[in-house]
Amino acid sequence: MHIDRIDVYRVAMPLTSPFRTAFGDDSTIEAVLVRMDSGELSGWGEGAPNLPTYSGESAAGAFVTIREYLAGRLVGRDVGSGDELQALLAPIKDNRFAKAALDLAWWDLEARRREMPLWRLLGGRGPDVTVGADFGVQTSLDELLAKVAAAVEAGFARVKLKYRRGWDVDMVRTVRGAFPDTTIHVDCNSGFTLADTPMFEQLDAFNLAMIEQPLAHDDLADHAELARRIATPICLDESVTSVDKARKAIDLGIVGYINIKNGRVGGLTPAVAIHNYCRDKGIPCWVGGMLESAVGSRHNLALATLDNFTYPADVFVSKRFYEPDLAGPEVVHSGPSRITAPDRPGCGSEPVAERLEAMTIERAEIRGT
Ligand code: OSB
Ligand code: MG
């Protein structure tokens, strides 16, 4: 497929309410959106690193990296596969959210060219995906309990709770006390160190499905030590950025689960490769998200249709975070705890032109020579 032109947008998407985690309190999410053109067709991709607080990457940096270093490696060329695209970008180290925006746009374009839904092109088991509920740090335990009660009532298959200092063991004890049978896990977003091992040992009493990314964002060795000291399974998010890191995490005996995010690993191409590697090793996975617009969320949804994603995904309906969503059609539930991948060519979403314009901070166009 010949890449004629790439447009990149750095956007700021206002959240309906602040999202509070161990790495910060955000009221806006910054992302890069990429439109990739081939002939009459366009595909859309997204990378949503926001500020450099989750990883070292930011939307501002991703925008410059795409404009200056990445897009020029693709325009004017024939790119026949995701692997070929990744090989062309490989001389540029890291910058995975930036690469993901390009990789996703390529896959969307390829699926549109073949006139098939992206989930089918990826080899998914079917369009229906089981999704979970997710709650950031709240202003009070009563507020959290009310939200968890509503999620359980609505039939969500699992509940993820953001976890940070001051919103820790007592919070879990309270929620577990009120909901003894609900599948619950906590996400620490790399907020702790091995010195907190006694606190993690206390969590073993609460039958959590897993503890997500307890230690530093780029660590493996300390996670291996923690895994030896606690019974609750560990799930890595931030630390697994490639198949190679997944291999090391598995060989070190760290992981009960791996959270796979398109943005964090550099796109659908590496995400599918990590999924396949984990499947062959018998390690269950689930799909994570970064508060993407409907474009990125529908790419996440397509990924989540693969067969080794056995724990409910962090894919959310548009209204959970955005009113309105930058992209359409808006993401909605198709049943309790379920979102269905669209039966349309490609990922099934694209930006709504006037919203894209209103939310754009800067934009660039890269054409072939
Ligand atoms: O660690 O999974 C994470 C959101 C932004 C950045 C990092 C994370 C998250 C989430 C929420 O946990 C996922 C979502 O709600 O889409
Ligand atoms: Mg996480």
C-alpha cells in the first residue's frame, strides 16, 4: 500500500471529571491523532500518552517526533504489512506512543482497503468484547462505594480500583467488605517500591484478582522479588513495552497477567505479537487503555477480540470520559459489561471534523516527494 500523505494532530480532550491516579490528577488528556492517506482512502490512528507522567513520553513530544523523524520514513513508500512499517520506524528508539499512532493508522487503512472490519483482519474470535469498570481515586470512600455499587448493579464483570498512598489498604478493605464476591483488582501505576512490601502482604487478605504495576514503570527485577513475597498475582502494565520485555517478565516469574496497550507497546503490530507470545507461554492477558477517543478505543476493542484476552478489557463507553467524544460514532454498551466492535470497514471510527478542529493544539502535514 502506497503512503501518499500523513497528517498529525496534537489534541487536548477535556475530561467530564478529573482522573486521579498514583501518577497525577488530570482534567484533560493530550493525544496525537494521525491520518494516513493512500489514494482515495484514509486511515486514522491515535497515541494518547498525555503528560510524561505515565511514561517518559508526552503528546507534545510524540507530535514533534512524528513530524520530524517518523512520518518521513513512511510517506512516498509502499508499506505492505505492520511488520514492514515497524521495520521502517525501528532506527528511531522508543517513542512507542508516536509509533502506535502511525501503526494504528496503517491498520485502519489496510482494513478499509480490504473492506473488512479491523477485528476480523486481526483474526479476532468475534465482535463482542467483555469490558470492566474502572474507578480513579475519589474524594471519599462513600463516593467510591456508591460508584462500585452502580457498576455491580449494571452487571460489570470486574472492577478496577486506582490505588495510591492514602487511598490504599483501608480503601480495599472497605470495598471488599461491601462487595465480598466481586472480581476486583488494584492499579498502582508504579507508585511504590520494595520498601512497601509489608503493605502488599496485607493485600493478600482481600482476594484481589491481581495487583497492577506496583513498582517502578521500567522495573522488572524488583517486581520479581515482590512476586516471591506475596500471593496475589502481579499484572505488569508500564514495564512491558515489547515482546522482549514480556519474555523477561515471564522468565523472571513475575506475571500472573499482562496488560497490553496499543499505545504503550508501539501499535497493533507489537501488541498482537506480545499477545501471541503470552498465549504460547500460557500467560493470560487483557487490553488496557489510555483514555483514548473513540478512534483509539475502537483500535483497542479490535485488539481485545483476540483469543488470549481472557480478563475484561479497559475499554469504556465514550460518555465515561468525554462529552462529546472527539471521534464518532460514540462508543456504547451492547449489553451488560459488553462492547461490540463495529461491523464497518476499518476500526469503525474517525474524528468529527469540527470537534477535531476545536480540540487541536497544533497540526502538521507530511507529503511524499
Ligand atoms: O495504567 O491503565 C493505566 C489511564 C491512563 C493512563 C494509564 C492507565 C489508565 C487507566 C484507565 O487505568 C484506562 C482507561 O480508563 O481507559
Ligand atoms: Mg495500568
